[in-house]
Amino acid sequence: MRKDLIAGNWKMNATHLDAIQMVQKLSYRLDVADHDRVDVVVCPPFTALRSAQTVIEADHLRLILGAQDCHYEESGAYTGEISPGMLAKLSVSYVIVGHSERRQICGEQDSDVNRKVKAVIAHDMTPILCVGETEAERDEGHTADRVASQVRLGLAGVAAAPVASIVVAYEPIWAIGTGRTADPDDAAEVISLIRTTIGEHWGDAANTIRILYGGSVNPGNIASFMAKPDIDGALVGGASLDPDTFASVVRYWM
Ligand code: 13P
């Protein structure tokens, strides 16, 4: 059985002071049964991680801390970058890797993403590997090729044991921040293809790896994605910034 996972990617939003309030408000709205059913991850910007960690630990919250990116090197002359070891020290459990905004805006290549995945795993954290096609790729019928290749290249050289417990997020780029969600049937089809690709290369890891959908998820549409057996959760952007809204996404069955 794969436990549901719903992660909020705050992107470049929230100061460390905002983060304290957001984490506290979210936790008030969730109860033990919610946490038993769903792993709830919050991914604030780097500058808010320490504040979020402090609140989570001091109040014994069951929220799980994630980061939005990291560098693949451990230390050195990489001005502006944050290493996986720095994140691990902040009790970060999940690290988003290869988000389409980093691929598109920062020029990250699959080879960079692969190095980051390995660095995150080496620090006993869990990568959330993001994959997804552009609108043009979809229109030209290249969705399957594109996504399968991002999975293969992103996880190249990673052993089956760690692959079994990582997370992949399928985020069609045309659905991110646009209010245009993928059709749940289409998303489930691509996610099933991702699972098949994992099975071909990493065997039984396909049964345990969790695969999320992301792209304009909100309280009104989350249930239709979660109804698909292959979809194990969601990576949520805009709707994760308001704790009430995000709590409604987490409690999608209510
Ligand atoms: P939105 O939910 O705002 O579309 O963002 C999705 C996303 O990119 C999450 O990583």
C-alpha cells in the first residue's frame, strides 16, 4: 500500500514570519486521522526553512518539511547555492528536484537533475523528481516519450532500493499556474506510463514508488485525481499558500 502524499510547493512566496503562521494555521486544520492517511509536506523557500522547522519541532507537528531545490555538490565555490547537507541539517525530508520552472528559467538539464537526485538520496532525504511535457510537446504527440525520458535520465544510475521510496511528480507544464488542469484520465494514463517505465528499469520499485499529479490542483478538483488508483497524491502550488485551502486539498475525501 502506498500512503497518499500531498506536498505544498510555496515557490518564491512567504517570508520566514509568514511561514510560521502558515505552518501553525495548517496544523490547526488537520488532525491525527488526516496525518495517518496522508503525508503532508510543506516546501517553503530556503529562508523560511529554519522557522518552519522550529515550529514543527517545538509543537510536535506531523507536518513534514521539504525544500524546493538544492545543489548537487556538498560545498564549495557555488555562490548563491544551497547544498543537500545544509538541508539535511534542517531536518528536511523531501527535496523537489527538476521542477519545470527550474528547467525552463534556470536551464537545468536532465544531467543536473540526475546529480541532484543522487545527492539528495546520499543525504537520506527523498527527492520529488518533477517531470512533464510542454504544450507543444503534447500537441505533437510527444508526451509519453518526453516524460519517460525525463524519468530514465533523472534516475539514471540510481539503484532499485532507493528508487522504490522516492517520489515522482507529473506536472504538465501547460497546467502549472494556469488554472487549466489535466483531465484526470489523461493524467492517470501518463502516471501509469511512468510506473511502467520504472518497472522496466527498476523492477518492483514500480509498486512502491509514489507518483503525484501537479498543475492547478485545488479543493474542487483534487478528489477526481485521487480517485485514480495510480495517482498517489499531488504537488500543489498556488492552492498551498492559503492554509485553509491547502487543508481542504489534504482532506480531499471530505
Ligand atoms: P500550481 O498548483 O500553482 O499550478 O503549481 C503547480 C506546481 O508547479 C507545483 O510544483
